[in-house]
Amino acid sequence: MVAKIISALAVAYALSPIDLIPDFIPVIGYLDELILLPCMVWLAMKFIPTDVKDACRRNAIEWLQTHQGKPIHRWGILLVVAVWLICLAVLYQWLALPTQLTQLVNEDHHLIGDSR
């Protein structure tokens, strides 16, 4: 039960917009996440009973032997790659838009005969 509480607190802290050290402070802003989150995960792992860890290890080994290897979720891979490609496309459009607008403004001034 303690391990579950610590794990829940770690997830809540990671997702919370409130930090011990605000993230907008350069360099040290992310130090609290860099230090606290791994410590909370380590602490949660320490509170998991040994018999539960052993049972999970046995189940994992048994599953790997019966299924001949680790699971591969091709749809999951495809989804992650698609999300990254969409993010890159949006970033490209966001960065390229000011350049395109500048070119359009320059073309308008050239067509109008502006002497700038």
C-alpha cells in the first residue's frame, strides 16, 4: 500500500504544474524533478514486498519463454511515430510561417512600388 501511495505521489508531482523550484528558473528549475522523481521511484520499489517482486519476475520469465521473446506492438510503434511526425510538421509550420509572411510582405511592397 505504501508503494502505491508513493507511486501515486510521484505521478502527481510529475504532472502537477506546481513545483518546489519553478521550471522557468534556468537550469535549476528542473532539478527538483531530476532529483525527486527518481528518489520517489526508488523508494516505491523498496516498499514493494519481496514475494510480489519474485512472483512478477517468475511471471515475466514464464511469459518470455512461452511467447518466445518480448512483445512487439506494431500499432503502438506506428502511433508513436505518427505523433512525432505530426509534432515535427506542426513545429515546421510554426517556424516557417513567419518566414513566409515576411516574403509575402516584401512581395507586396515590391508590387506596390514601395521604396523601402
